[in-house]
Amino acid sequence: MRLELRSIVAPGDLKNERLTLRALADLDVGDYLVAQTMLIDDYPATSFDHMLWFPFKSISKGDLVVVYSKGGTNKERTLSGGNTAHFFYLDLNQPIWDDPNKGAILLHTPSWESKSRDELKRS
């Protein structure tokens, strides 16, 4: 995988709480989905509590991807070393990373299929 989970910062503090990731290569962050999930014996459960499927956006090797729990407007900032930090927001009203029984899962999702309920409904 070319994007890695890095850290949870300020768990329990909605204003500052965030999940950070780092690009290991040039990539399109829209090929990834990150979610919070319950951990069962250190393995992720199959259900997600909170999820963000990133919008399509090219990012470079070494860039940071920062996902705040609070609301905000997606933006970016150039870092002192020349890389970029890309900021995304879950738009939540309460912190989510203060539960030690929950963790983050990162999925690489370049291929997917979607159909409406009516398309899938059998007569």
C-alpha cells in the first residue's frame, strides 16, 4: 500500500483530534478509504463507525494526510520541508478516538461497484 496510517493525535479533544497518514509514493488519495472500527483481539471488525472516502486528489511521496474529527473545509498547506499537508474533516460534533477498543483501518479501493436499491431489488 502506498499510503500508511501514522498516528492519532489529541484523542478526546475535538478541536485538535486527528488521524494522520503519510504517502509512501505519489498517489491519488481518492483511491483510499479510512474508517474507525472496533478492534476484536487486535483485529478490525467488519463494521465501521465513521468513514471517509477521500476525494480524488493527487498527492506526492512524503505528503501528510490529516483527518480531523471536527468540521472544516478541506485545504492544504506547504510544510517547511517542501512536502504538503492535506487536511480533511469528518464533520463530527464529538471526538471519536478516545476509545482504546477502537482503531483505524485504511482500505485501498481503486475498483468498486455501486447499484441503487431499485437496481438490486428482486420482484
